[in-house]
Amino acid sequence: MFHYKKTLSTVLKRVKKYSCVYVPVVIPASFTNELGQIRGLGKSGLPVIAVDYNVKALGFYSRYSISFLVSDYNETPGLFIQDLILLGEELLSLGKKGVLFLAGAEELLPIVNQYYCELKDVFIFTSDVKKQCEHEDKWVQYLQAKSASLIVTKTILWDGKTVQENLESLIYPVIVKARKGKQFYHLFNAQAVQCTSPNAVTAFLEKCQGMECLIQEEIQGPETGLFTFGCYVSKENKPLGVFTGRKIRNNREYGSCAMAISCDAPEILEQGLRYLKEAKYHGACEIEFKQDQNNGKFTFLEINNRLWKWHSLATACGVNLVYAQYLDAIGCPIDLTKAKQAQGKRWWLALMDSWIQIKKGVKRPVILKEYIQSIRFNVEHGIWSWRDPLPGLINLVRGQWIV
């Protein structure tokens, strides 16, 4: 049986073996993003405590992790905080201190923010949680981008009852997405939904059950025009690591990345830094842009207030953003902004991408041809690693890539 649970005493016993005083604590540990953070810290020689309420959390199987099962922060947030504080107190009793990495955002951040005062006594934070909470709101992001003079697409706010402006004023098609939270995704199994007319928007909003949504003109162009700016910004609002790349392929429309590539993108680098300076941001983040095929300009999409799904490509290219966070948090900052980012290296979520593209290719051979042409052997895999094979094997056996 693959599933297991590590008790707190076992966690402490393993941590004792390490000489370092500051111990990374990654919450949650279930998915690709978190696995990348665990590996990015573990490869630097650090013990990494992976915290999750799910016994099947993928990060629990990494050779770099020390797994700690806690109460479900969705169902019993108070008990979750008690478990977390107990961990922090026990680390202090060993003469060590936990360094908190909040790898998940939507559900976790509001809880951590609520109990911030209690948690800061036993943990070191790697970000400004209050600022991160503010950036859960996509309307706030939009207004911030306008304030920083970034190029934005016309956006209308729907407050759950009335549309704030005339839908006829938009250029169609448009996309509708949630202002914040995961309710939209759970309801429609999508991050955004396209609408081709004002009547279609009105009809769709009736299904949104009172959720606040943004209605946004869609930027024209292929998915290869989606660019990413990744960064870690210190408490002094100084960038200590920057990375740029673009998507080659998504798993789904308006959704998750399947393949990406590292590339030089000075224009989005400049715009991203301008946004973060204007926002006085502290922490790790990803800012997404799309290049408009009509004018070639890069338009702001949104900011993810944490490291993103394929940030392990940045690490593979010489910009270990998660390790930069750790060093800055403990008072030993390292400036990776001058690091020469390797160009042209790819990241690949191989099993899921292959499954989806082969299914599509049965009906449209051109898709299969493009998929085969995109394959490279020297890639950074999202889950598989020869140095850390168990998470990849577990993922293969579970078949979670079959969608």
C-alpha cells in the first residue's frame, strides 16, 4: 500500500539529523507546484517538511520531503492551525524554526491571514500574507495593472446582481471568470468561459449563482502567445530573482500548462517589475501576459500570488526562486536577478499532455504531428525525475493524468 502517515515524533526525529536551524515547511504538498518547491529546496540540502491533509499528497513521496499529515483546513481550519502551531512549537523546542511556504492560495491564504499573529510567533513567513490576500481579487489586480500603466484589456465587473457597465460596449468574444475563489472552477470545471454576445453573457451570468465575476474582452492569438514573468520580491520590494518563459501548449482552454519553454522577454520583464513596484509586493508570484496577434503588444492577464505550476523550469534554468525565498526569509538574501537564465529549455507534463494530444490526434492528425514535433528529451519534467522517481511512479499507477 502506497499511502502512509508520519507522526510528529517521526518528523522531529528526522529533522534532528540536519544541522540547519531554519526548516522549510511547504503547505500543501499535493500537486505539481508543491512538488517543484519541495525539490527546489531539497536539492539545496535542506530538510523539507511537506504538510497536507491528504494522505495521497504527491509531495509526501518525494525523497526530499518529511511528510506531516494535518487536519483539513477546508473542513476544520481551527484544528489545522492547532496542528501547524504544534509543529512550529516542537521545532522551536529543538532549537530550530520553521520557514513557511504557502504553495496553495485560494482556500489556504484567508485562514493563514486570520491566524497570522499566532503563526508568526512560531514561524518565519516568506511573503506578505495580507498583500497576497489582496491579490486574490482579480478586480484589484486589474486596477493595479492600470495604475502601473500596463496594457490591459477592457474589463467589466459583475457584482453578482448587476453589470456595472453596458455589455454592448465590449468587443466580442469575451471571457467570463470569477473575481476570486474556486467556486467558479468547481461549478463549471473551467477557469473561464467564452461568450460571443451580450445575450450569451447575460444567460451565463444567471448560472453563476451570485458569484462576482469579471467580463473581459478576449485577447486574440494562439496559446503560444501566453507569456510568464516569475519573480521573488523581498520585504524591501527588491526583486531577488526573475524568470521569463512562454507556454507552448495548455491542458485545456484558459487553463493549465502542459508544455512551456524558457525564453528572453524583456518587455514583459519590464512590465512585471513595474507592477510589483507599484503594488509594493513582497513574496513569490507569476504575472501572465498575452501577446495580441493584431498589434503584437503584451497585455496583462493576471497575477498568481505564489509560485506557479511550472516554476521548476526556472530552477532548471538557474533561477531557483523558492531557494531565494528561503535565504531572504532567514536574513541571507541572494540576488539571482543577474543570473544568466538558460534559454530554450522546456518543461513538460508528459503523461497528461500525451494522453490529451493523442486523443485529439485521432480525429485531427495535424495535432498529433505538432505534438510529435514538440517533443524533446532534454526537458524538465513536471512530475517525473530520475533523482526523485517515486512521485512519478505513484502518479503513473494512479492514472491521475487520464482526464
